Amino acid sequence: MSKLVLFGSGLFTLITWLVIISRQVYYRSARAQSREFAPKASQLIMAGSVAECIELASRFPRSHVASVTAAGLSALQNKASNEPASGVVKKAERAMDRAKQLSLAELRGDLAYLEAIAAVSPILALLDSRQAALFFALTTTAPAIGFGILSRSRLSAFEIEINVSVSQILDYIDGALNSTKTA
């Protein structure tokens, strides 16, 4: 029994650190790609190059901002000639909301595993009286809880970036549709 507990504790520690490292790498990549994409996309949008901006977004697969931007601009690009402006804006809003939800789910990744491991590790350590089990529980629980808290704040920041992008794209779509209506 104690070997099984020790093995389980060690496995939990390994999984915890693998999840933490993989999420850190993913978060840095998402942030870097979004920061690179945003100014380029802004220039293309201001120039009215919607198709180029959508193509640019495809080159930033981890960017949460790029996926939401592409979803909104695709709704504008694929509008029917007789579709009312309000319908296009609603379609873009729904498309961006779907892209936002998918992006946030991707950013959350394996965080649920950390929460489960943080809850189970101390209990597992109580089943074994050896120091090693306690060591594994401490090297698993504290980082899992700490990274979970840190991840929640990062996810909030990512969500704010997405919401700002959604607002800006909706403003652009509304302006683009209204300028073609008055022209």
C-alpha cells in the first residue's frame, strides 16, 4: 500500500509540473502572438483590407485576439448583399462570442487537473507515514494552488483583451456597414 501511495504522490507531482510548464509556455505564446497580431491587424482594418486581416489571423493560431478578430471579420466578409446591417452585426457578435468561448477553453487547458490533484495529494500523503509522501504532497499541492490562482488572473486579463477586441471589431463592422449605406 505504501509503495502505491508513494508512486501516486510522485505521479501527481510530475503531472502538476508538466501542466504548469505547458500552460506557462502556452500563455506566453498566446500573449506574444496577440501582441504581434494586434498592430498588424489594426493597420489592415484601417486600410479596409478585411480579407488580408482574416488571412493574417490564420498565421497566429494561439492568439486569442486573432481568432476573435477573424470570426467577426468573416461575418462581415460573408454578408449577403441584401442583408441588413443589424443582422450582420448580430451575426458577427455571435461568431466572436463562439470564438471567445473556444479561446478561453483552450487557455484554461488542463487547469482542472491541477485543482483535482491539489485536493487529492494531501489526502494521499495521509495514507503513508513516510516523509517522502509528505514531500510529494507539499511539492504538488502548493504549486498547483499557486499556479491555479495565477492562472485565474491571467485568464481574466486574456478575457479583457478579447472583450476589447470584440468591441473594436463590432465598432468597425458597424462603421463599415453604415458608410456603405450612406455612400
